[in-house]
Amino acid sequence: MNHKELPEVNIGILGGTGLYQIDGLRQAREISLETPFGQPSDSYIVGELEGVTVAFLSRHGRGHRYMPSEVNYRANFFGFKLLGVKRVISVNSVGSLKEEIKPRDIVLADQFVDRTRRFNTFFGQGLVAHISLAHPVCPVLSKHIYDLAKELGLSVHPAGTYVCIEGPAFSTIAESKVYRQFGADVIGMTAATEARLAREAEMCYVTMNLVTDYDVWKSQEETVTVELVLANLQANISNAKNIIKKTLASINRLEAEACDCQEGLKNTIITAPQARDPQTVKNLWPLIGKYL
């Protein structure tokens, strides 16, 4: 599909483990995109929900085909950019690293410790940019979602530090205890990569983390397994869907509230004009064109 023919979408929804579709989408259609970074994890399902045009993408592909290390994060976010997405709501499953954060709670992480070894930038190949990542999620969107979750009577935490590991294996006991010493709150395998790319793509990003277990640090609890994760996820997925619907129904309230997310690349490109690789500039034009 020609990029000029793409629908204008404001909100992107990234579904993680257990969330492979969004119910109630009206006039839904699938859109397959090719990006300079290859194909996204799946087709984007574009439709109307609560009066808002949204694009849903299954992070791991329908049927859960891709490991965290195999997900094409750059293509996923570049595709959102081509669709015009300005805000991304990400749904993730995580383990808890603190007693007070219980399975089936929701944590709106606002900080990350990134332990991965994967591509996490659009830049390179003759074009360098250094973004600010001190505050990696959108504070306005995150607070809005927190307030709505509280209105629904859910057990939700307004902030927290997310340790992002490579996966696909869960942690050893020693690793889990080290992450607790970091002061981290939850552990997962995807959100830190997404937060970095969302900032480069100048999108407001929030990660809604559904707690499934106590990782492996808490010896008196059942050791984390796929079965345990899925059982607790299913109990929480409906809560996540309700939060998303309430967020979309009230998203217009945020238009008057300022954040810096959509200027994330301003004054960050450091490569001298004469040294920039022309093909990379062309590839990244949807991201950088307004600054060149």
C-alpha cells in the first residue's frame, strides 16, 4: 500500500502475551506494511474503538510466533509512525520483584534497566542521534491511565522500575535477587526496547504491565512457569481491555496537556550534514524530515 493511501491513526496498541486481539473494533481492516527495517510482527488491525481510530499490533505475532529477541521492534514502531500514530499503549506481562506488588496487579512502569543485547535504535549507518531518555514514558498519558484504572477499582501502581532481560528464559534465583538489590519493581523482556524506539519516533509511550508472578526470588511462592503466567494473565487481560476502552473514550482530555514526547528528536542529530549517509536519511525521513 502506498504510504499516501494509509489511514490516519492517532493511537497504537501493542498487545503482548495473552493479548492478541482487541474486541469491539468497528470497520476493522488489516494493513500490512514494509519498512526500511523489514516487516512488523504482524499486520496492523486498524479500526474504530470508542469513537477513536486505533491500530492494534500483536507484538509476538498472532499465535505467539516470535521470541522477545526475535520481535522486529524497529519495524513495529516505524510502521506505527507511517500510520500517523502519536500515542502508543503497550500491554506487557511481568514478574514482581517486590512483596507489595502482587500477581494480578498492574504497574505503570516509568523507569527501565535495560539488560538486553538487541537493536534498540533507528539510527546508525551514517546518521547519529542522541536522545534524552531520563524520563522514558509519557507522564501525561501514564497519569491519565492510572486515574482511569483507579476509577475502575483496580490494584494499580502509578510508577516503578522495569528490568528488561533478553529472554526467552526466566531468571535464575541469583539474577532475580540481584535485580531486587537494584531496587527494581518488575521484570519483563520487551518494554525497555519499545520505550527507546518510541522516543526516537516522537510518540507518547506508556507500558501497562500485568503482574503474573513473583519471578523466582520468593521461595515460598510457586516458581514462575508458563502455566502460572497464562493463568494470571487471563484474569487480568479483561482489566487491561477495560482500561484501554476508557482511555480511548477520554483521550481528547489530553490534547490540552503538554508533554515533550513529540519533540524527542529535536536537537539530537549530531552527524554533520555533509557526512550523513543519503540512503539512511531517505529511510528515516518519516522520523527526521521535519528537522532537516
